Amino acid sequence: MVAVPDAGANHLLAALPDAELQRWLPQLEHVDLPLGHVLYESGATLSHVYFPTTAIVSLLYVLENGASAEIAVVGKEGIVGISLFMGGESTPNRAVVQSAGKGLRLSADALKAEFNRAGAVLHLLLRYTQALITQMSQTAVCNRHHSLDQQLCRWLLLSLDRLTGDELVMTQELISNMLGVRREGVTEAAQQLQAAGLIRYARGRITVLDRDRLEQRSCECYAVVKKEYDRLLPDERAK
């Protein structure tokens, strides 16, 4: 039996009832998730699902010309690969590691077997999926109707929620790819936030200095997404 001492570092795994968690432990594998690593490409059949513990994974929609934009981020609160248990087997988006770290993975067959038991796992995963759909929907609205400054604030806050500290290792080029905008626009927005004393940016590292003011400067999209995650996925272990 393989010990997985940090399974509780992922909120979905921590929310499993003890009986289900103990059944999963021998099947979970530790994985390193380096920056830029692609977990799956658009249209590929998924062999595993991933539960990030310290990493953040970006879900990107890629156009035929190669342009891309982020539709959601997944970290310690969730699971990467929902199409496996939603019946699709594959997905039209790409999953790439946005912030390096670690995670756990479970085989596709094992997850589908658990989901088909129609018990606590099914209901937990469906609640997570609803929260993820809310994030995707709000991201689409935000990218269409809000300023780049507000989008950057939302993106920083969502990323911070999935990390343990207040620092992100992230280049402006990568941020521009995530948001689907020009690098110059990200540079200007980041400079404005730094001038306002909200962040410090240097050598690919962004440190949030004043989270409260960053939330105030963000649009309502961040609060909508966070409220839905908090409502559907409480941190405490389900009993």
C-alpha cells in the first residue's frame, strides 16, 4: 500500500468521507508538475485525473491559429480532468501547469468506477463541476466587459487562493497568454498596480502587498466565483 500523507492538501480529497478516502489512497500517485508541463492537449483522451496540492493548472482554449486564452484555473481546491466523469472522455481545452508544484493523480478507470458508485464521490464531483462552470462563465463575461486592469486583479486573486503564500512566479508573457491579450497591456496594468502599492513585480515574481485593496480594485467577477466555491465546497472534511 502506497502512503499518501499529503492527500489532505487537496480540498476535494480532504472533503471525501473516510471510507472513500481510504479506498483511494493505494491508487493515488505522487506527481511533480513543473512550470509549462502539459497534462493533456485539446481532443486527447484522458488517462488520468489530477489533484493539484501545491501547483496551479491553467485550462486554456486554443484556436486554430494557435492563439489561446485561459478559461479557468485549478489548484488545491479541485481536480483536472472533469470530462472523464462527465461522459465526454476528451475535452476541447488544453491543461498546462501555470505555477510549478506537486499533485496527485488517479487513473481514469479508477475515477470512473468511483463515480459510478453513485455515492458521496459523485455528489462531491458534481458540486465541484458546478463551481468550475461558474468560474468559466464568469471569466468569459469578465474578458468581454471589464478592463484589463480588473481582469489582472481577478486573475491574481484566483491564483493566490490556490497558493499558500503571497508570491507568484509568473512572467508577463505567460500572463498575457493566459488572459489572451498583448504583453504590452499586461506590462502597463502591472505597472499601475505596482505604482498603487498593491503588488511588487520583479524578475518574474509578483508579490501581492495589499490583498484587501486588490479585491476592492477587482471587478465583481472574483467575488462571484469565490462565493460559489465556498458555498459548494467547504474546507472542512465531510462526515
